[in-house]
Amino acid sequence: MPGQRKRKRQRRGEVQRTTARFAPDAGHWEVLFETQDESEWRDHIHRLRATDTQIDWTAIRIDTFCGRLVQPTTYRLSLFVPTPEPDPVRDSSTN
């Protein structure tokens, strides 16, 4: 199929960039909201999308922990918080 090799290469590059962006040494995941009620979960997400314009939705992780007989299903919304870069001015003044 024409162009398939190019699309595969582009996808591979996107995956590598995403992996580097969310690497463990690049930051951590901070839980914004967690519930076991699906309707409350959906309402919260809709409210956040409508009101909070400062959230980077490409750095959001949505987890659904499937429950079994012992535990109910849990819904979690997490935001990736990057590690702050060291300030070169502050670091040079401490020497």
C-alpha cells in the first residue's frame, strides 16, 4: 500500500517523543481526581474541559481500574507534572 512505510516511520517517531516526554526522570503523575462513581467521573471531566483552560490535555492520563467481586471499579484522572529545570543563574551563584 503506498505511503505505509512513511506512516509507520512517523508513528514510531511520535511514540519515541511521547516516551521521552513522560519518562520517569522527566517528572511524575499527580492524581487530580479519583472516584468509584462513573456519573460523577464523567461530570467532573466535562466540568474540567469547560472551565479549566490551563490544563494541557495531552499530558492527562485517564485510568480505569476494573473492579471484581471484592473491589468496585475506580476511575482516576492524573496530570503529568514535569520536573523543574535547574536555574543556571542560581546554580552558578552558589559556587
